[in-house]
Amino acid sequence: MISKKCEHLEAISSVKPSESYECAECVKTGDRWVHLRTCQSCGVTLCCDSSPNKHASKHAKAHGHQVISSAEPNERWLWCYTHEAISRY
């Protein structure tokens, strides 16, 4: 179910669950995170916008990787930064 029309979400054909349960960037600096998100373009797992560093958003802006999934257990959704659209799967 896609809440808004979004070609980025529609282009995702398979979603890989995160293999890492830590923010790769926060680990480097010794920071903490709130929730984790996995980039659906390159697979890196980073912290959410509720976290102090907002690494997932920064990654999307820097690399043009617009779609993330939740890396949290029992959460199954995708988010597009460009269209601010969500898709549950």
C-alpha cells in the first residue's frame, strides 16, 4: 500500500532485511541512535531522524538514495524522502 504516488517506492522490487543492528556512522564516532533504517539502494544501516545525528537522512541527501526501510524487528515499511511517502509490505 503506497500512501502517495511515488516512482521511487514503486521501483523497489525486493526488500532485504538489515544484517546490521547498529548505525555504521554512530559506531565510528561513539554516538547513540534511537531507531535504525536501511538504505534500499546500497544496504547501509543508519540512524533515523529521531536520533541526534540523523545519518539516514544525510545519506539520502548526499547520495541520492531516496528509499529506506525500517531495520527494527517487526517493522515492515519503506519511506521515500523525496515524496515523503510510505509503503507497508
